Amino acid sequence: MDLPCHASRHFRRAFTVFALTLFSTTTLVDKAHADIPLFKTASNPWLQGVNLSGLIEGGITANPARPDNGINFGNFLGDHANQAQLNQVSVTLSKAIDPTKSEFQVGFMLEALYGSDARYYHLLGLSNKMTSDRYQLLPAQAHLDIHAPVFSKNGIDMQAGILPAPMGVEVLDPTLRPFYSLAYTSQYSVPFEHLGALFHWHVTPVIDFNFGVDTGNQTTWGRNDNNNAAAGYFGFNLNGLAHGKLTIAELSRVGPENAVASLGPRANTAQRWWNDIAAFYTVNQKLNLTAEFNFLHDDGLRAETWSVVTFAGYKITPSLTFNYRGELYRDNSGLFVVNFLNNQAYMNAFKGGYAPAETAPPTTYGALTLGVTYRPDLGHGIRVFALRPEIRFDRSLNGTSPFNDGRNTGIFTFGGDAMIGF
């Protein structure tokens, strides 16, 4: 893929940052043991299982309509039409816990991320003011993990610190989702990042109870919280249903999320109610199906969204998978489906500050995405290599024209990404 000169400079700068970060991390650990895992034969048992991993991902979303403002409306990660970009360069140092073991365990995860995706995943007061460039640096994860064999046979897990939000099917890590682009639900109706604690109680082998508390979606504390109230989660997992083929995950969240600067003191008590339920079904070794339903209500904005998303993945060969995603998404106020027009606008909106944006009237969106994932096993220390081309068509189903500078009822895009990780 040929890149414009400025994109090439960004890629070179990103690679330099990535290499320096990797060198610094391995030097701190042990220059002679930079392989993965880092401490496979360490004399200290606690150091065993500490792993270092990295990932580079870049992509493009092409739009034949060439909107005048250069924005693919309804798309965060590929918001710049017809421009190649470096989405992520990430380095992760981690020690995983095993919740199936009946022993006390302590682990952790530290992840630094650089790229265009970081614009949307900051926490207020930590990293959102480092730069106004398109490519930004993000502490994506920094949490302590504990497994305690208490309250039930399989115990309880805790994560505390900077956490990726647990709600929804699609996540920031591109290796864990089928497409380069995200569904409307994954962009506008689930949280992204938290500072707080989450608990997973394995009540029985079938039932997990999940709960947690945090400062709010993408906020921290004090002046870096957009209101003076906390928020939290509660929900459940049903595991191993239908002879081990079906898992159901439900998660709800409640708490004020609007800025005092926008709503005044009412922002501290006006609740936002998030609800998401997903079912994951393995038909056979080749075919997997997923269905997600989401409902959001905001007391302060007097607004609601609801959506249904379906996914299918069919493994054509061991290294080639066909992917489908279909979505119906309703924004009944026009306040949620928004594209931000500069690199700081998304995070500024959390504080009620200056946030130039492209908006649309209340709209029911339909979206169909088709693609393939080519993911061969290259070996030689490369844990993942993938190419993911996709074709996507979005359309307003109630006659509005939200796309391509407000000219069209629909938008056709094609593109995808490439990634490599060790």
C-alpha cells in the first residue's frame, strides 16, 4: 500500500517509538532474556509467566464519494476517508491469572499504545492533553489482577486500575474482533475505558456474577471528572450451555456520564442506563454465530439508543475466515452518532468543552459489513499476522441524509487493515 509522504513520516516515527519502547522494556527486564515468555526459568516463582508482546496495525477506509470534509460519518477508527493510517503500535507486559486454579494468584497487565486509535480511548487528566496530533500515546491498560479462592469453589477475580470497559462484543484490540471497522453499537452505546475495579465471581461452573465501580466512562477524579458521581456495573455470564456450545453475557451499567459544564448541577444525578446482552454460539469447528442487543437511556439528555448486531464467522481454511456483520441501530435524538472534526474534540466533549463535530438528525441506521481474515501461522516468534479486507454499506432507514457531508442517505466504503505481532 503506497502512503502519502506525511503518512510515511508518521509510520517511521511510530516504528521508532515502538522500537525504543521495546528496547527499554526488555533492558529493564533482562537483556539476555528478551524472548517470550521473559522469565520461563526464573528462580522466583512469581516471575514465571511474565510475558512481553507487541502489535503493529495500520489500515485504510476508502470512500468513493470523497466527502468534502474528508470524514466517513459513523466511523471512528477509519474516520479519515481515503487516507492510510497507523492505528496502533502497542507493547504489553503481563502476567495472567488462571481462574480455573483453586489457589491465590496475583497478576498484572501494562499496555502502552501509540497511533490514531488512541484519540478515542484516553482517560481525562492522564493522557488526553499530551498532544493534539492525529497519532497519540495512550496508557491503554495498567491494572493489578487477583484470583482469590473464596466465596465459591472457583473463587473470585478482581482487576483494579486502568481497565478496558468490559461491555460489548468488539474491543480495542484488533486481534480480538473480526473487522477493521466497528459497529455503531461498539462506538456509541458502550463505554471505552475506566479507572476503577471489576470483580468476576465464579458462582458455579455455569454462572458468573460480574460487578464493579469506577469514576465514569473515560474520566478520572477531581477536576478531571466531568461530574462528581461514580458509576458501576452489574451482570452475569452463563457458560457452557447447549453442551458447551453457547455462552450468554449480560452486563448493565448505571451512573451519571454528562458534564457539569453542559448540564449544570443536574449532571451529578442524571443517570445513564447502559444494557448489553450477547450470545456466542459455536455451531461446529467452522461456523461461529454471535448476536448482541443493546439499550441505552440517558436521563440528562432525554435520549435513547437501541440496537441489534449479528455476527457470523465461517472458517474456509485454517488460515482464511469469512466474516459477516449486520446491524440495526436507532439514535432517537441525534445526540449519539457523531463524528468529531479535530484530534482533541472527542475527549473535549467529555468535559463539555470546545468539540467541533458533524452530527445528524434522529436516524435509524442499517449497516452490512462483509470481509475475510487471512491469518496464517508464520511461526518464528510471530504470534499473529493478519490481513482483513472488508466491504461495508451503511444506510439511513428513515429518510435522513447523514452521510457524505449530509448529501446521501447511504455510504459505501471498502478498506481494511494489516497487523503483525510478536
